[in-house]
Amino acid sequence: MLDQTVSDASVSSADPVLRHVKEPTARDWVDLLSEYRKPDPARGVFELLVTLVPLMAMWGLTYAALSVSFFLALLVAIPAGGLLVRLFLIQHDCGHGSFFRKRATNDWAGRILGVFTMTPYDLWKRSHAVHHATSGNLDHRGIGDIRTLTVEEYNSADFWERFSYRLYRHPIVMFGLGPAYVFLLQNRLPFGYMKSGSIYWISTMATNLGIALFAGVMIWLIGLQAFLLVHLPIVLIAATIGIWLFYIQHQFEDAHWETGETWNVHEAALHGSSHYDLPAPLRWMTANIGIHHVHHLCSRIPYYRLVDVLRAYPELKDVHRITLWESFKYAGLQLWDAEQKRLVSFRDARAAMA
């Protein structure tokens, strides 16, 4: 897998003395963290069960609440959406080959889960591998990432390019319309890989067929209106949470972007990914994905072992740490200032030119 060969490249046995001899470099951290890479199959099954069973229960509870009030059902749909995010993150670990020991087990589990997360596994796995291999590289943007322009690129763009970019980066589009578009529409065709091989078409169409069968059975059981009023809010809530998480993992003020000549995969992993330090319940619901700098350094670490890494190496806790309340201010940053090496708002970029 591309992300395995790049972000976990040249992994050797971890040297327990290394961190005491000198301050570890980003490349040193890859070696130090390699001991956490082995998944526990029993733990994987347990994590799957404690996600799927509550999700099914919350889905049923949302349906039951619908007979009382749509607004009550919508309230119940919020934790259900959170559990769907957790299911997606299990699929995410399968894509990295870190959830189960065998590749085939990871792949088939990921494909089945893709029906419920509305994400074609093989297509997503490829684009996400590209994301890991190119994250923070200004010369390789556009696949599996949030579109980001530099201040110079924005200032040199014409009116329509600026308008489309401002629209794309507006919070209503980015976290409202955008997630719905990605999971309901974009994922239905292998965009970006139309001519890259039959596997991406098969993955997408098989996922679509699975979604249609699931929807058909549920509509037969409870009716079209009830199905849409229950399932659609859950999916949209999960999609919005998922896009927000992905956004804040790489879109923060002191993020790391470089050009191809100075870009380094390990530096980009450590300094281009945040530690989104969420409260414990939200950390569980989001499967520790907030410990994103560690994940990018060593993507083969199962999510349930990421907390163990922070316990063993507490110095990693404060690397680009962002709290829940701090994170909201980063929704207003839209452009990369290559001179200041930080993300800035449209307003800041305009003021700098005055």
C-alpha cells in the first residue's frame, strides 16, 4: 500500500535509548513508534462489536423517537451519527492494514463497512494512500485533501477562480453542503480514477449495490418516509463530523506546507497534522483519530493503541495540540502564507497587501 511504503518507510527496530540521547527527529519517531504497529484480532472484533451494536440500537431508537417527534428523532440521531463516524474510522484502519493482521480480512471488512459508511473502500483506500504520501506538499495537492491555495495563488487568480474558492471554503459549504455532496453524490462514481482500472469501478458499483439492497430492505420494513427521516439525518450528521475532523487535522494556523524541494514525508507527518485533544467521550467516539500526528507518522498503528503511544511518549501530547474550543477559530483560515509559514484568513491576506 502506498501509505504503508511511504509514511512507514524504512521502519527498523525501535531504539529505546534513542529519545534519551537526543531530541528525536520526525524520522526517529517512526522507528520509536514501530513497536505499536501489531494489531490484536480479538481487540479488533471487540471494537467492531462495541460500535456496531450501539449503532444499530441508536438507529432503532431514532426510529422509535420518530413516532413522538421528528425533532426528538433528530436529537437521538446525533449520537447515532457519531457511532457511524466511529464505524468509518474502523474502515479507515482497515484501509491502512492496521485493524486486523491479514490483508484480506482488513479489505473485506472495509468493503462491507463501506456499504454503511457510503464510501467505496478500494477507491477511498487509494485516494487516502495518496493523501498520506503527499500531505503538506504544495506541489502535489488535489487528491484526498482539503483544497488549499497559497496567498500568491489566490491573488493571481481571476475573479471566478477567487469566487469559487471562497465559496468552497465558506463554512456553510465546507461543513454543510460539502459533506452531503461527498457522501451522497461524489462517492457514487470513481471520480479521479475513472480511467485507472476496473477495481475502482467495481468497488464503487458494488458499494452502490449494497447501499441499494440495505435501503430496499429497510424501506420494505418501515416505509420510504420513515427510512429517509431516520437514516438520512444520521448519515448527514456523520458526514459533517467526518469532514470537520479531517479539516482540523490538517487546517490549523501553524500547519506545515512545503514545496517538493524542501518537503519531507516525516516532517510533514509530524508537523502537518494536529493533535486534536478532545474530551474522553468524543475521543472514544472518534476512535482517537485526533492523535493525527502519530497516525501520520506510523499509519499501521491501530487506533486503540494511539493512546498508549502518548502515555509512553508524553512529549508528543503538546505537538500541535488543539483543544475542542480552540479548533473553531481555525474554520476562518483559508490561505497558506508561504512567507509567514502559517494559514491565514482572507481578511489577513488582504490586510497584508494594503
